[in-house]
Amino acid sequence: MITLYFDCFFGVSGEKILGALIDCVGSFDLEDAIFTVSHGKAQFHCTKTLSGGIPGIRAEIVSSEEEYVFCDEEIDTEYKRGYELTKEILFMKENPTQKDFYTLFSVLYILSKTEYDKAITSPVYDGMGDGTENNTPHRQLIDYMKRCGIDMVITDSPVFVSDMTGAMILSSITEGCTHIPDGDIVKIGYGLGYDRDDISDALRLVIVSQRERDAADVFEASLEFSVETVVSGTYSNKGKID
């Protein structure tokens, strides 16, 4: 079983989720998909860089329009399902922007190209509640995370940043909030946030392969019961993740 584990040790945002996915599994011609679905009104930019010494992907959606307006006509059949699902999820956020919409669309697009069994998340750490001026808890964000069953950990450091777009995406694609599962780590990727070199503003995505018990996965003992031999053992990596 393949599990995607989103480790939000430095907050969460839509861009960091998108970057972490790209770092782990690739972009799958995402630039063409966004350009086609947005009729050229939105573009995808992606760079491999560092954030506080952590190498990862900084992904960004740039749109020529701020407010999101549904333009359903002539949506390519290849992308229509993801487009419609994005619309259904986006109602969670008030006054969504073009950037919100196409960031979510991008995440769903990549996930649709990736074979996995489930996605889970860690608690989300956020430093907006340390009590300093202009750094009070975002009550709407905290309440929303609670409704979605995702633990929100308020810290005393203002550099941890979460936003509603990241919370909306995380609650839509993950099955719950828990610790990292046991298993073999297939890959680790990082999605980077703000363009700052002094802090490690990153979200970590860990892909875990968990061994499935199989009828062939048995132990045989010698006649003297002194030696154990593993007859066979396989993992359920389905081939989409290198």
C-alpha cells in the first residue's frame, strides 16, 4: 500500500502542497493543462531552489485576473472531471481567486496521475498565535481545521505560516491527521513557500510503501527447525512513483 504523508512542520499553503507533489512525483505536463483549462488566463511557474538550506520546489500559479469567474464553456474533456471537482471543493473558501482555483486544480491533476492508496497529514503547525502585534490567531482557519479533523498546533514563532487555501486543499485530499505510518520510505519531497533564504519555509511530503501480507510471504523451517528462510516478499509499489 502506498501512502502519501504530508508533514506540515512549517505550516501549509497551496503552493507548498503543489511543490511537494511535483518534487516527489513530477508535474505531468501541468503547464499545458493549466493554460488549456484557463484559456490562457493562468500560468504555472516552477523552480528548483533552496529555502533555509532545504532543497525543494517552489511552485506558483500566476493569473491575469484576480477574482475567479467560472468559464465552463469549451473545457477540454481530458481536464473536465478535475475542473468540476475543483469547483465543488472551492466553495469552502469565501471569495476564491484565480490563483486559489488553479492551485487546487493543479494538485488534483497531479494526484489523478499518481497511483496511491491513501493520503494523510500530520498536525499543522502555525505561528500566527504568539500574541504579538498583527500576529493573532486566524480564528476562521483554526475553526475550519477543527471541523475537518486536522490538529492545529499554535506555536510561539511567527514564521510558521498556514493559509485557508492550504487548509482547504489538505482537508480535501487527506483522510485524516495522524503520525507517519510504518513502512519503507519511497521518496521525500519538499514544497517551498515564501522566497526567503533565512528560514526553512517548507512542507515535506513522504511517500511510504507499507508491506502487505501475502500467501507467498511465509517462512519455512528446516527439518531441524534451526533455519528460517523468507520464501518471497513483495511490496505494492504500483510503478507510478520512481
